[in-house]
Amino acid sequence: MDVGTLTQQIVNALTLGAIYALIALGYTMVYGIIELINFAHGDVFMVGSFVSLWLLADFLGFRGPINNPLQLVGILVFAFVFSMGVMGVVGVLIERFAYRRLRNAPRLAPLITAIGVSFILQNVIQIWRGPAQLNSPQLIDVQAGFYLGSAFVHWISIFVITLAIGLMIGLQLFVSKTRMGRAMRSTALDREAAQLMGVDINTTIAVTFFIGSALAGAAGVVQGLYYGYTFFQIGFQAGLKAFTAAVLGGIGNTTGAALGGFTIGFIEVFASQAGYTSWSEAIVFTILILVLVFRPTGLLGQRVVERA
Amino acid sequence: MSALRQLRNSLFAGLKPVSGPTGNYLHAHQSLSVVFGMALTATLLPFIILLPPFSGFATQPDWVQGFASAGIFVLLALGLNVVVGLAGLLDLGYAAFFAIGAYSYAYGASPFSGVHLPFWPLLLVGALVAAVFGLLLGAPTLRLRGDYLAIVTLGFGEIVPVVFRNANTYTNGINGIGGMYRPALPVYGTFLGLDPVPYYITVVALVTVAMILLYRIQDSRLGRAWMAIREDELAAASMGINTVTTKLLAFAIGASTAGLAGVFYASKVTIISPDSFLFAVSFTILAMVVLGGMGNVWGVAAGAFVVYEIQSEFLKQLNGFVATLGLPAVNIGFLTIDISKVDFLQYQFLLYGLALVGMMLLRPEGLFPSRRRQAELHDADDADAANQELVEA
């Protein structure tokens, strides 16, 4: 592999990793606060891609790239805010109606409910838009880019990576600096004690779901812009890979989720480069199993949670 | 009156298990009641469907063909019930063991492998191979907490079809393996593809044997250990139960039942491909177990049968029925609903999803609950949240 290909593949890996990281953050936040593997989270990402498809293609009528930079920025900001908002609300609704009642039920119950929600989301979308793969408008010209040495780097990749890192920094600041962020951290640490200290548990958990789902919504918009298509079943695969990323980084740890996301991106891109495209899923899941068996706390996780 | 009750209790001990904290005193009669119950059900079913409205849906041979396929899912649900219902471990990759059983048969009796071993011993081989894979997956992962286990099994369920799809030389890849030899009996001869009766009888026999064995295991020391682990793993461990071995056995027994079902499935459809064992299958079986009532053998079997018939017959019939009603299309603003053009088969998984969520929220013990499970699941409702938290921590 020459330097040019290597650079290009690194950029590809970072882009893919950024998408996984955005989804992984939702898994890790929800797991951190209520210790639930939200199986439906991958499908929240999928629904997000359909919301952005509806907004851009059906409502605003875009078909291809926008050349006017000012208009492009305006539309992109609107699309992200809209999709993130809608998906945030969807996430809060899922928590309110499917998970809240089961907070003190045996572990199996919310897990089974989450799988049910996942299938509901998939099928609602399938009924709404049909089972076929749909094309999304790629507002940023996917051919455009610049040369970095001998490697051609696409603007869209730069955009996706910057956006993801920006959102992650924003999340980090929110969690560490704001009052609500502190409430989230204390709820994750000890729900009882937090409640005794006056933290409104229900609001805090709802906000966590809102943020996690909004980030998945952002990843959904990126899916459309970067790949130019969406499909009602993309959430399952993407969700599993993002969950692997969250576990790899140390579940409950937001920095870990980002790190895990990029790691999975690299593994997948370089497995494809080596000619094992059809095996990439199997490789990712094998990694998941190995991490869970040998280092269940992940790369950055410190909490050793083992409760009966 | 009391004699009548006694008769009912001994005949239908399985339908209404008398289980309390001290265990089930009626299990001596349970094997007999399973044989009796299954024989009665299996004899009546092919005639019940001759009555309207069932007679209008399909011909009798088609119905029996469907029942033979439903039996496969009953077996699968019975096996998953051991893992999810009894031991309380969420296995989301259960279809992988089904696939392993089916491919075992393909290697043992198809032109692809060039081997033609008889069907009956292969049933045991398939069960054994699946059990070995269950042990291989379980040994390193069962130490994990429950929800991690769910993800690992989900990953395993994804990997197995990927391997079967990509290892072309050994599995014929995406095209799958076809031309499986059909089962044969010494006097009867080889089963014919068009005649569903021998398959039907075989599957009824398999389900009966599986139910008897599962009932006996459930009432044994092992079964009680599973339930103890499900209720409180820490307490079970401190009572001297080896939790890893016990959970491993649940995994292996569950997997072997799926292997058995896989062998029968392969011999019945005679062509298998990796795409027949995707997550949707694992999910369907889980929905059957949850709907039927986790932990109750008869309930789970009934749940599987009903769900299978709904998906294979009634949704199809509903399409035709609604189309004949000729309801006009409804127009609500941007949305047009034309109910006569709705394909209800499309809604199958939506219905499962809604059923899972609804059951968990409203009736977590299932439609035909096991009494012990019911008491457990409603425990949380009574105890106040704070107390529950303290118990967990």
C-alpha cells in the first residue's frame, strides 16, 4: 500500500469511525444512566436518516449538490437541527412509554421491550417508505476535494469528521460543565443518592435520551449526505457495530465511545482494504466477543460493574 | 367432585402446574399427561380444520403440511424457553443453533457432501453438534452479566450466517445446500415430499419427547437451580449452586433442541441457505416464548403454534377477506389509507414488536403464565422502588 492509498484509507476510516462514534455515544449514555442496552438505538439512527431524507428531498425538493455556499450552510444547519430535534423527541417518547415503567422490573423485561421497539421502528419506516433502498440528496458534492500529497481527500469527509468531533466536544462540555450534566453524572453514579440530593431523576433520564437520540439523528443525516442512500434495515448493522464501539471504549464512558467508534472504523476499512469486505461484520463481532470476555470494562472503562 | 378434580389434575397436570415453593408433587404423572395431551391434540387438529371457517382457508393436506412446519417452531420455542424462561438468560442468536443443526443434516445426508447417513441417528448428531457449539459459545461468555450475554449471542447469531455465506467451498455459499435425502422408515419406506402425514407424525413425536424431557429436567435439581439463578444469582451461588456450569447446561440443552429442530427442518424442506437463519428467526422464536409465557412448557408450545399459524395462515386470509369487503379508501389530508390494498403479511414483524412491548408492559408473564414466574414478575409492582433498588445493590 503506497502513502497515497494509506492516507485516503485513514480519511475513510476516520469518516466511518465518526458515524459509529456518534451512534455509540447514545448507547453509552443510556447504558451509563439506566444500565439498559437500548437495542432500538440503531433504529433511531435509521429513522433519523429517513427524517432527513423526507425533509431534504420531499419537503425542500433537493436532488443533488447545492453550489451556493451560503445556501448550503443554511440548509445543512436547518437539516441537522430539524433531524436532531425530531429524533430527540422520538427518543424521549420511547423512554417515556416503553422503558420508564420497567425501570425496576427484572433485567430481562426492558431488554425484550427494547428489541420490540427496534422492530416497531423498522416496520413503521418500511410501511411508510417501502422496503426498497432510497436515494438521499447529497447536498455536498461528493466528488469535490483537494490533494493532500498524493492522496485525494473529499470535502465531505472533512465535513463529517469535523461535525462529529464538534458534537463530541459539545457533549463533553455539557456533561462536565452544566448543572444538568452534573445531574446526569450523579444519576449514573447512584440514582438513589442523586434523588435524595434533589435531582429530578425522570427529567435527567429523559434529557439523556434526548441527547443520545439527537446524536443518532445527526448520524442519520450524515448517512444520507455521505452514502447518498438509506434503507429501513441499516439500523441493525450500524447499531451492532456502534454498540461494539461503545463496549470497546468502555461502556458508560463518552470519550471511550468516541475512541471505540474510530477504532471500529479503522478495523472495518482496513479489513476491506485487505480484501475481507464480506467478513468485516464477522471480524467486528469477534472483536466484541473477545473484548467482553477478556476486558469487559473496555479500553477506558474503570467501573467494574457486577451486580447480581 | 374431588375425584373429578383428581382426574383433571392428573391428566392436565401439565396444563395447570401445581407448583409452589416446595416444588411440584404431580410430576410423576406429567409424562403420561404430555403423551395423552399431545396425542389428543395431534389427532384432533387435522379434523378441527375441516370445520368452518378453517376449512375455507386451505385444504386438509395443506393444513397438515403447515402443522408439520409449526412443529419445528414449537421445538425451537421449547428450547429457547429453557434458556430465556427457566434460566433467565437472553439468547438473541438462537437461530444460529437452528442453522448448525440444519447444516449438520446437510453434511450427513445430501449429494453436496456425498454422504447418505440415515435420518434418525442424524437427529441426535445434529442435537449434539449444536450442543457443542452452545458450550463453545457459552463457556467464555456466561460469566458476563445478563445484558452483555444478550449482545454476545446477537453477535454470534450474526456471525454464523456470515460464515455459512462466505465459506463457499464448505457450504456452497449463498446458494445453500439442496437435494437433501428425505427420512425413511424400515417398513414405511422413504417419506414423500408431497405427503405431509409422516412429517407431521414425526414432529409430533419429537415435540412429545422434548416436552417430557424438558418437564422432567425442569422438576429436577437442575431445573430448580435454573430458577434459583433466574431469581437471584448471588443468592443461588451462596447456596452452593455452581452458576457457570448450571447456566452452561441451560445453554447446551437449549442449543441441542434447536439442533434437533434444524435437522428435521433440513430433512423437510430439503434445501437450506444461510438466509433462512437470520435475526428475524431468532426474534420470531423469542416473541413466541414471551407471548406463550416464559417458563411454562405448555404455554410456550401453544404460543409458538398460535403465532406460527397466525403468520402463515391468518394474515394471508385476512388479506383476502379485507379485499372482499371492498372498503373505500380513506383520505386524511396527506395520508391515504386504502385498507383493502394493505398487505397484512407485511405487518407481521410490526405485530411481533408491538406484542413484545405490550406484553412486557402489561402482562410480562405471557398469555399462559407459569405461576412461579408470574409471582416473580409482579414482585416489582408491589415492592416500592427504593426497596427494590436496595435489594439489587
